[in-house]
Amino acid sequence: MLKKTISALFVACIMVIGAAAAGAIFPVTRTDIDGVSRSGYLDEEGRTILSFAYAQAGEFADCGLAAVEDEKWQTAVIDREGSLVIPYTASPVSVDFSDDMVAYRYADHSVYYTLQGELVGSYAGALDFFSDGLLLCKSPASGLYSYVRQDGTAAFEGEYSDAGVFLNGRALVRTTDGAYLAIDTQGQILYTLEHHITPSYMTIFGTDTVVLSDGTNQALYSLENGSYITDFLYNTISEFHGGVAMVRQANRWGLMDTTGKLLTQPTYYYLSYMGDGLYAARSEDGSAAAVDANGNIAYRTLSYVGGFDELRYGLAWHGTSDGSLIFFKKNGGYFASLKNAENPTLLSENVVRVTQDGKQKYVNLSDGRTLFEQPTSFDLGKGVTATTVHYERFFGYQADGSEYGWNVDFPEISGLPDADVQKKINAAIRKFFLEGPSVSAEYEALEGGYGASLEGSVLVVWANCVSGKGAGSSVWNNNLAFDIRTGEQYGLNDLLSSGYVETVKALLPDTHAFYLYSFPRMSTKGVTYYYNEYESETRRAYTESYLLTFEQLQEAVDQSGECYQALKTPFVRETSLTGFRDVPNSHWAAEYIQQVKQDGVMQGDADGLFRPDDLLTGAELCATIARSAALETPDTVMEGVSADAWYAKDVSAMQAAGLLDGLELDFTALVSREEAMQVFANLLVGKGSALPDETETDELLSAISDQETITPEYRAAVALCMQKGLVKGYADGTLQPAGNFTRAEFAKLLTML
């Protein structure tokens, strides 16, 4: 009965990622129309290697394993064939990989396995991995550090207020009385630091080097010699990577080894470690570069907007001022670029996940192919489509520097037979999602998407979001239900009879208090209730779902009610005589649209839509009249019109026939009603009609309350169209000459010519 519909945070597969193995595969997440995100694995050709069977999936680590999660909020470790190496078990906070072990990290303990899935042991407060055969642990009760062997026994007596991992048989510890010591794997004291010496990191770098701080500056110290390697010359000395640390003097950065030798003088305005021996550097001239420990430039650019953060799979990236992303290789040189892209994550030596043109895509950088992108529209059946609309609202920054706000997808429905009903439903859906879970949650982070289904003749749309961030955040999965024939919105009270609460209460498990079951969602099967659990320090927000069938709810269901009948009545789309999905037989202009289609004068689009309420452009007006009047195409194109324009022949034919006399149309813009009437008047005159004189024009327009807004040059043409019955004033007595004709209105006019 347990179903996790959304996860605010997936277990991290933490490991330094090296070069991609041959036949690299990577995780892809797809959100389906049920609102649930599922993950699988593709290869660099875009082929599905492991099916979309996981609730979450992590990247494969160098050891050839990856962490995956199922819908019951359990985590397993798989190999590249999808076989379970470690079976599904309660999800940890994270999953870490080393070159010989896997660690499941829980809030107060860690469980270790071999790469073959054999249990090594469970250790309270465990940190990092076994090194030199010992594991560093921090007691959840006392907060003190100690070391244990794989069998769980203490490596030696002694607990410390601070301690580091063993490297090369040595570790740095701090006793409970404040003394700093270097010890061996037997707990024997190798070196005692002077009482005034304070290490910046609980790590011994190289063979015996530690970084010390005097409260303001930092220096290197040799444990073996008991002496300073450098004076306190540096404002900052970073941790060492591969025997090299970044050092800062004033506002300049350089690089130094564990002997205190400056490999690169402090000349850079900024340095950060990218991985695999490469550093991001910014120079006085504003350029950004990737340099090695000796300052050799692997890549450099003057056009820099973000990036240079991390080296993965031998690649790194940076942004440019025009919104492009540039990818470059570790050994130097341009590799590929993507336009209008952001938020890149390298997934192999050839594949990157980016947001491009508002869509998340997986792109092969070698050839530019999009291997996968999230669908933006879903077929609900019966010609009804849900198209994704994205909404963002920025609130600010959290304490950790990350942005927070709203990042939400919701559907826009199309294909309903009644345009007014469709408009009403879409307005309600938009309002529902943009108002969010509640007034109190209005200024909390909100992230997620939606689900939708057609249940009989009822459209059900639901949120699939998380409100808030971190502990206390919760799932928001409220829903709406509409009769797609009428636009009527249904609630539970429309489906169930009064007094249904006791029936429902008796059917739901008493595992949770009844009032905690929320957001009942109707379907053709029955009503599903949800129990939404808040996120805590040790557990992510999740959902339990409970379907109560109509057979179970029989006594409480109003089977004669409109809602139940709509759920049990399959939607049957009326066959439109026009052949257009958006023009049902009941549409006021259906007969006119059918006629112009049969005459070949007006057509729909490739999606089978006529778009009756769209407004008419000058090009469309000319094209339809040219076809209606069977005008001959002249040899020359009208001056000022590109010969490549789709409407070039039609407007040229209209001009040659004199039907554009008295007009200066912008063919790509909407045509006004009075401009269209001038064209009609020109057509009528060409057939033998005469324009009314001034007196007759005034008389014909006398009943129009806004006649003074008619452009003087068009008055006679407007009067002629009224005289011939082509146009009439609106019910309020206006003609609205500066307004526009819809395609449906224009179809009617064409049948009257």
C-alpha cells in the first residue's frame, strides 16, 4: 500500500568520478503523466540499457556500482547489468563508494558492505572508510572520537575530542584536555604538538606535514622535525590534494607542496580545486583558466560567466555572455559548445544533462544529438492533451547560499470539444497551482510537477510537489476534478452521500489518525486517500496511498449523482462535420467552417485544429480571398514583399486585381475590421456594385454608435458592406471598426460573398 510519489532529496552516490569506462551508461529521470518520476539508464547512443524501473537512480561510481531506490523508499546497490549487489533495505541518508567498499550512511550509524555485497558490519557514528584497517567513529552519545577494527572492537583505548582519518599509519588527534597528538595504528604517541600550536585540519599531509594556524595566518609544520616548514606567511593554506595546496597572501593565490616549496607564486586573484590535479584560476586581466600545479595553462578564456567548478570525466565547462556553454578537456582544448543552455551536469565523457530552451535534455557532446528530453505534452486519450507549463518564482537565498522559491510545472488542457469549457478548466488549473498549498506556504519553497488522467468523462489533475525544504517539508498532492463535457468541478461531496465519513473511517487503516488522511482523489475505480509524512532529519517526505474501491464504498456512493455517472460514462467525442477537433457541431460557425473547408478556401493546421477564435492577419485575409476568387498569380511579386514569404503569390494577385486599393496592409499583423471591409468593398465593386455616396453613407451608418471612430477613407466601404448585409453592428450598437475578425467570423463572411 506504500507508494512514494515524490522525493525531495535522493541518496548521494559520493565518490570522486574518474574517466568514464568503455560503454558508459548514465541515469535519466522521466516524469510520466501519472506525475511520478522514474529513472533508468541510457548509453551514449540514447539506447535504454536498464529500464525506467527505479524511483531514483544514481550515477555509476568507478567501482562499477550505483545506488537506486524503489517506490517503497528503500535503497539497493546494482551493477551495470541491473543485478542487485546489495538488496533493497531502509534508505540511508546517503550511499558512499570507495575502491573496495560501500557505505550506507544513516543518522547515527553506517553499514558497510564489500563490493560483492557481503556485510562487513554496522558502526555507530562511523565516518569515511576504513584506512590502514581502522575506521574513525564519533560516538552519538558522547561526541568523542575513537577508532574501531572491522570486527567492531576498539582498535586501542582512548577517546578524543577531535580526530582525523589514518593515512600512512598515522593520524592526528586531540585529547580531551586539549593536547594535539600524532598517533600510530596502535594508539602510540608519535609526536606531541606544542600547546600553543593549533592544526587547521585534522589531517597529516604527505609523511609528516600539518597546517597550523595562529588565529590569523597559517603555516606548515613538520611533525618529525618538530619545527616549522614555513613561517606564518599565508592568510590561507587549503587542504592538500595530490601533495599540492592553494595558498593566499593578501588577495593573491598560488600553489605550494608539502615541503613548503611554492610551485606557483601567489599571483592569481582566485584559485579553486577542480579535481584531478587541475585548478581554476582568475587573473588580473579578468581571464579565467584551468592550470596545473606548476601553473601550466590547460585552457584559458576571456569570456567567462560561471563554471570552472569541477573536472568530471576529463571535462569541465564555463558559460559565456551570450548564454552558451563551452566544454573543454583536462589536457586542454575546446571540446564542444551548446547554445541557450544552463545548469550542466557531466554524466560521461560525452554526455551532459542541461536545461536548454526551458527543457531538461541529455545531450551527446560529440555529435550534438539530444539523447533524451522530458516530454512536454501527454495524450490523455479521446483527443485530449495535457501540455506542460513551467512556472518559477524566486524568493531569495538560504543560509547555505542556495536559491529558493517556486519551480513548478502544471498542465494546460487542449482538445476539449467546447472551447469555453476548456478555457474555464484551464483557468481553474492555473489558479490552483499558482496559489499553491496554502496561504501559510505561499512564501516557502515549492518544487515539483503534476499528474492528470481522464476518468470516464472526468478530468482529474493533481499536484505532485514538495512544499518547503529540509526537515519539515511535506508532499503537496491535492487535486481537481472536472466534467470535461460541461466544465463542472466536482468534489468528494458530489460523489459520496452525507454521512460517508464513518464508512471511510472504518475502511482506512488505523495506523494513522483519521484526520491525517488527506486529498482524496476520485477515479473510475474508487477514491484514493493519502497519508503524507513530513521530512525529518533522517527521512524524506513521502506518501502512502490507500484505494477504497466503489465496491467497498457502496453504501456511501451517490450512484445517481452527476459525478458518479460522469466517472462511469466513457467520454465519447462528438464527430464534427467540419473535421476539426476544436469545432464541434454545436459551434455557432460550424456550417460556415464546413463550407469554406469544402470549397478549399480555409484550412486547419497540422494538428487538425481550425483555431476558430484566433484573430485574422493581413496575409490570411489575402490568401483566403485570392483562393475564393480564383485570382491569377502575376509574374512579378508585389513591391516590398519577399518572394520567399508564404503569402507572396496571394498578396501579389490581390494587388494585381485591385483588391488592395486604398490600403497599406502589414501582412504579418492583425487586420482591422474596417481594413477587411475595404477589401470586401473592392471585391463587390469589381463584381458591379457601386460605392454609396456621402449622403447614402451617412444614412447607412447613422445607427452605428461608434461611427465617428471609422477612418474617413473607409466609411464608404464600411457602408457598402452593411448595405449588402455582410456585417452588422453588435448588440450594443457599435461596429468596432478598429477591432478584428476571428477566423470563424471570417469564414461566415466568405460564405456570404
